[in-house]
Amino acid sequence: MNMKSVSSKILGPGYGVIAAGCIVENFIFRTEWFMLGSVIGVLWLAAGLVGLILAMRELKKGEGYMLVQTGPYAISRNPVMAANLLGIMPGLCLVLNTNIGILGIAAAAYLFLKHVRDEETALEDEFGEVYQAYRERVSLLLPLPFTGGN
């Protein structure tokens, strides 16, 4: 499964809605700029970018022939998506001063949840019991105290 094409199919529409929301709210509706929101957004965005860089660096170590279970992949089965959905996209919404952009995050999250089962089925076919044990141990996006590995 090509990660780049899946990511663009999932994240592309979300980022598109964020950009459109920025244009509509800031240039058409001329909403008031919120400086503190922008500062918080830059920090949030930076945290998401750090998470994305760490996840991509760790993924590159595996180069498609092994199941990566170290680094960010030790706490999330999808740290690239977690960095985008929970860090970069919300940070952009704050920096770009768009509330409509939140719909982009929702759209990307919906598309992610729609496609993640196919990806996990392919990984289970490729790695078998190793992936099943990994899936039971590690959460889908972020570790939450009340969920097992799901």
C-alpha cells in the first residue's frame, strides 16, 4: 500500500478545507484576528511538525521490509496521522484564524477512520501474528487510559 497516495487522499481534502476556510473567513468575512490564538497555533503547529518528523524518520529506518514498532510507533500505530490530525491541522486553523477549518480536520479524521481498516488488514496479511500483537499493545492514534490497543 502506497503511504503517500493514502495520505494525500486522507489529508488532502482536510488541508483543502482549512485553506478554503482561511480564505472565506479572513478575506470575505474579514473576521477579527486573534493574536494569542496565532501564538498558540504556532506552538501547536511546531509540536505537530516535530511529531511528524520523528515519525517519518523512524519509518524510514524500516524501509518497507519490517514492522516499525519503535520511537513514536511504540505509542501510536499511526503517528504520522496523529501528528497531522492532532497537531499540524489544529495549529494551522489557529494560525490561519479559521473556524471553518475545523471541518477539514473532521473530514480528514473521517477519511482516516474509513481507510485505516484496509491498511491494517494489509499489514496483518504481511506481518501476521507480529502485527496482531502490536495492534493489541499499541493504540490507533494516541494512548488513552481507558482503551486497550484499539
